[in-house]
Amino acid sequence: MVLLLFLVSGASLHAQWLNYPSPRTPRTKDGKPDLQAKAPRRAGRPDLSGVWQVQPIPGDVERILGKLDVDVVPGDDPATFSKYFFNILADFPADHALLRPEALAKMQNRPKNYVPPDERCLPEGIPRAELLAFPFKIVQTPEELVVLYEVDNTRRQIYTDGRPLPADPNPAWLGYSVGRWEGDTLVVDTTGFNDEVPIDAGGHPHSDGLHIQERFRRVDFGHMDLRITIDDRKMYTQPITFQVTQRLMPDSDILELFCNENEKDRGHIQ
């Protein structure tokens, strides 16, 4: 995350289409977006389209990390992240009880000069990219959803056309995603990951057998529940499930962000 600090401050100076009133946004009498209005629908299904950002729970991050003594740049304040970005096992009192020996060995045997992929301008991966303060944008069509992540300018395709997950995929940073509707909830299954990215900032690993299921349910116009289950039997003794709320950013958009542009940090990393 250190690499992104100056990028955000610079990019925000050139932001386009922020605070542009969208005609699709319901409004209160004073003209403000009505985030409690009914969730929009498209072809009989909830429309998940929009720019979303995880809604932090005050004090959550400090409870697991302690007092945050860091320089804060707008848009990259760790206190505004979900606690699960830092630790997917934050709800478990003894996280080592869930780790298999293979996971412990992978964490303990990392080189002392190990640099996480995101600090080398590689993708955050999922679910990390949905749990930090950088927004993401969903574009929904009848046959697929496209998710655009501002944090590393990556895109993800979630197919809802009935196709199965690939049987023998080429391992990918974001895996391969298919979705289906269960009532008003979109259930997304993703497999086919490489094992390059720790699944959280605390360094918990995953294997190429990782299966992530996400359940998206738009509660009203401005809020969406996202329930995430991480199932990796090579690394953990049981599936790990947690839920966050994604908050709509109305009249807004994601920004262009390229980590390698004007990047200054890697030359100083030992």
C-alpha cells in the first residue's frame, strides 16, 4: 500500500466526472442522493451497477492493529479499510487453530527480504481489492458483470450466462468467476487462482486450490451486503466466512491509477 500513497494524491487533482449528478440516482427533496431508496432492478433482477466502497466499522481496524501511527493520504487511510483486509481470521480468537502445517510453513519460510506483490505493482487480488478504501465499479449486463478495480486498474469478468467454471484453468491473479442468481442474491464462485498473492495484508497464504464464494445482495439503493467464504482445504481446516457492507458512491466514478507511473518506492526496498 505504500506505493499507492502518492498516486492517490496526484490522481485526485485530475479527477473527472466526480460530483456529476446522475439521472438514475433517486434524490431527496433537497437534491441529495437518497441512499435508502429502493434498489434498482434490471430485467427482473437487482441491478448491482455502480461505484462501491467498503463501509468500515469505526474502531475495528485499531482493535486488531493497535494505534495507527502512519501518514494518511485521503483515500488511503487504513482506518477506513475493512479489518478483513488485514486479517481474514479477525473473528477467530486463535487463528493458528485454523491453519494447516502447510500454511504455517509457507508463512514462516518467506525470505526476510520478501516484498508483497502489491508493493511491486502487481494486483491486490480478491477479496483484498473489495476490502480496502479504494472503490470498485460494477457494470452489469444480462450475461456478465464487469468489475473495475481502481486500486490497480484491473478488471474482472463474472459470467452469468450459465457456463461452468473451467476444468483445468491456467492459474490467474483474479481467478475465473461464474455467477448465478438465488432470488435477489448474486452468488459468485471463483477458482483457478495462482498462489502469488497472500489472501490478506497479514500474509495469510492460499494455495492454487482456493475457492472463493461471494454473495452480493443489494439491500437498497445505497447499500450492498457482501458475504465472502474462503475455502482452501490445503491451507485451512475449515471454510472462513465473513460479511461486509459495500456503500454506493453516488454521482462519482473510479479514477485511473497506474502503479508504475512515477513510482519511487521499489528502489528503496531492501
